[in-house]
Amino acid sequence: MPYYEFVCEDCNTKFEMKRCIAEIDDPAACPQCHGNHVARQVSRVMAFSHGDGGSVSALGDTGGCASCGGGSCASCSSHN
């Protein structure tokens, strides 16, 4: 199941939820304030390029993990 990013419009908390694709548009509650004014965010993805000789490089690498590519998700926060 993929993770989806959300932001609470009541308390501005950003969080991730693991959901199946069939549940993507189901209502979500904020884990901080339990409010229901939550908006799904557009997630960043990490892409890789395979070069000659088997080399692999990240495209658009701005740091972070393979989930967010930018150090802004919960996984990155736990590593930084």
C-alpha cells in the first residue's frame, strides 16, 4: 500500500497515511487535533537513471529519502 501525504487545515499538521488506492479519497482525520479539514498533498517521487557501465544516479536529487526526495517526510525526520 502506498503512503499519502496530508495537511490539516485546522492546525497545519503535516502527516502521512498508508492507504490502498481504493481509499485515496476517503475522509482522513488529523492525528494531532483530530479535525476533519484535511487536504491530500501532491507527493514528490524519486526517479533513477541507469547509465553506461551499470552506473545509477538519482534525477533531481535534493537529498532526503526515496519517498520524498527532499527530507520533508516522516521517514526523513526520523533519520535527521
